[in-house]
Amino acid sequence: MQALYITISVIIVIASVLLTLIVLVQNSKGGGLAANFAAGNTTFGVRQTADFLEKATWVLAAVVLVLCVVATFFAPKASKGPANDIENQIQQSVPAEGEPEFPADNVISIPAEETPAE
């Protein structure tokens, strides 16, 4: 199960990097990085390249989303017991009685403010 979780995590990282690169290459209103690759657009045409980049963006975003949800099912489960010796010592040092009771003579009473009578 853990090997499958690691595999899915690696695929998520790869898809996220590809998604980032595709978004950076897209032509935005400000020009973007796609303006540097204008010569490459003549082969397929500007419109086909923009359509491909937009479809690739949506597909990769969906892949990342689905893989993140799937990864939660294969994530390693936390153990119910203490994980190490320090947690064992902490759990054993807790008093069984619960919360300590404080003596009443240490309580400081604060007088309530008096409201003026109208």
C-alpha cells in the first residue's frame, strides 16, 4: 500500500510541474512566455496551439485533482498506540486522578462593579 501511495505522489508532482510549465507557456493578454515561441506557432497554427495548451491545462488539472483524492485512500494510516518511547513516558506520567484540585484559600475574589442607581 505504501509503494502505491509513493507512486501516486510522484505522479502528482510530475503532473503539477507539467501543469505549471503549460500555464507559463500560454499566451496571456500581456504576451506571456508564448510570445517567445511565435515561430513555432506557424507549424500548427496559432489557434491549434492555443487550443492544445488549453485542453492540456484542463486535463492536467483534472489529473492532479483526481490523483490527490485517490492518494488519500492509500495514505498510510496513523497507529493508535504510542509511536515511540517518549510518547510512552508522557502517557505513563499523567496522573490517574485527573485534574488537580486547588485549595480555596488561594482564590482571589474580584468585587463586581457597582452600577449607579438611576
